Amino acid sequence: MEKVREAANTSELLVEKRGAVAILTLHRPQVLNALSDSLLREVTSEMEQLDQDPGVRVMVLTGGDKVFAAGADIKGMAEASSAQMQISDRLANWERIRKISKPIIAAVSGYALGGGCELAMSCDLIVASEKAVFGQPEILIGVMPGAGGTQRLTRAIGKYRAMEFILTGSRFTAQQGMEWGLINRVVPPELLMEEAMALAEEIASKPPLAVRLAKEAVSWAQDVELGEGLLKERQHFYKLFDTEDQKEGMRAFLEKRKPNFKGK
Ligand code: DAK
């Protein structure tokens, strides 16, 4: 296992590599991992670096066992003007996370509220502990979700449920989230990282180019009209026939042996 290192010279984000999986841990315990501009920027930059790192195939984003993130740092924006909010690079960071090509798994325990819930939903899969609590409480402090909450939550759990949570600011559990299609797996708190790692390692064992294009294609399903999505899916499918891993995968099947994928 590679030594834990601190990213970007602060102690607010910890990055560790275990084999082909990189684990990013939010670490601002005194404010329940509230996402300051600088922390969000670090998460984004670190993800971009890991996206370019050939040794990494999957990322796991967590806040540890107590809290995922209680939202954007309210202290940092309480007195901000609309213009200041708009010119901050916050929105750009969210867009950059959306462009990460490797799969990201959120491993959530405790509160995932506001920007914290939005950050979990920016990931590709969500594994949650039984103690995880989700919500978009922005309405309680005079605003509304601004980093994808109204769109991603609605697409995941449906308009009527999302409307209720966003208009009342009430919270829902991991179990509810799983029943509604937002959460992949709910596990006892002590098994959270084990389960997230097992899922990450399973995906990391798959041919990386196919994983990357498949992630992109699934994401289109939320973004584009069906005809366009099907067309783009087919283009990605054809592209994979230019890869060695496609030849290896199909030959291995026919030769009744395990494939050895190289990411080429
Ligand atoms: N920001 C700053 N500090 C926070 C915080 C937050 N979001 N959440 C908690 N803390 C701090 C508390 O102030 C407290 O600090 P001290 O008093 O000890 O100095 C410490 O963390 C422990 O919190 P509590 O004492 O409140 O702990 P409890 O267990 O009693 O309650 C709680 C936990 C999570 C229920 C409560 O802390 C809470 O309601 N927190 C706020 C949750 C919230 O409203 N989240 C949404 C924030 S708004 C943008 C896009 C999106 C956004 C912003 C910009 N752009 C595109 C520009 C996102 C906005 C949001 O997320």
C-alpha cells in the first residue's frame, strides 16, 4: 500500500492508493467536512491528477466514518453577493468533476447534506452505511441547491419525492435512497470501506478503456435525448473494436481462459 499523502499541501484532503484504487478522504472534522472553496478545488485538482495517472483505475471518495459532508461552508458564503458567488470558481469545479473519465464511487457515512449530497451524486456509484443521511436542506437557510441537486436528485428518485425533499429540506436515509434508486448498496458502518473497495476493485479489474467509454455512455442517458444517446453509444461500442482488450476479452472467452486486460 502506498503511504497516505496530503494533497496540495493541506491536511483537508487525504489521498491514498491501494493497488489500482485511489481513496480520497475529506478531512475537515471540526466543521463536518463542510466544503470550502479551497477544499472543493483540492478535490477537483486531485481527481484530475488521478484521472491522468495510469496506475489508477477507480477512485473512492469518502468523508470517513462519521460524516461525508454537511454541505458547502456556510461561513464562507453567508455574506457573499450574487456576483461574488457567480465569479467564484465553485461552479467550474463541479463541471470539472463531471468530466472525470474514471469511475468514482462515493462511500458515504453520516451526513451528506446540501453540497455534500450533490458531491455524492456527482460520483458514479454510491455505497452508503446504514448511518448515512441525505438531504438538500438549502431551503432552510434561504437558498436552494446550486450544484446539481435539483437535477440529479430528481432524475434519481423522481420529481415528486425530490420536490418534497428540496422544498421542505427534510432528510432521507440510506435505505430509502437505495429503494428509490439513488444508492447502490447499504452496509453496516464498519463494512463501508470494505464494500466500497470491493466494488472499486471489481471495476478496476475490467478493461479500462471499455469502462471509461461505458461510464461516459451511461452518463449521456441523463443528459441527451434517447436517439442521440443511442447513436453515441454505438460510436463508443465500435471504437472498442480498435482496442487490444476487445481482442483479448473475446479470444479469452473462446479459449475458455481468464482475460488479461492491459488498457490498450
Ligand atoms: N458550513 C459551515 N460549518 C458547518 C456546516 C456547514 N455547512 N455544517 C456544520 N458546520 C459546523 C457547525 O457550525 C459547528 O461548528 P462549531 O459551532 O462547533 O464551531 C460544527 O460544524 C458541528 O456542527 P453542529 O454543532 O451543528 O453539529 P450537529 O450534529 O448538531 O448538527 C448538522 C449537524 C449537519 C445537522 C448541522 O451542522 C447542519 O444543519 N449543518 C448545515 C447543513 C446545511 O445547511 N447544508 C447545506 C449548506 S448550503 C454553489 C453550489 C452549491 C452550494 C454552494 C455554492 N455554487 C454553484 C456557487 C451548496 C450550498 C450548500 O451546501
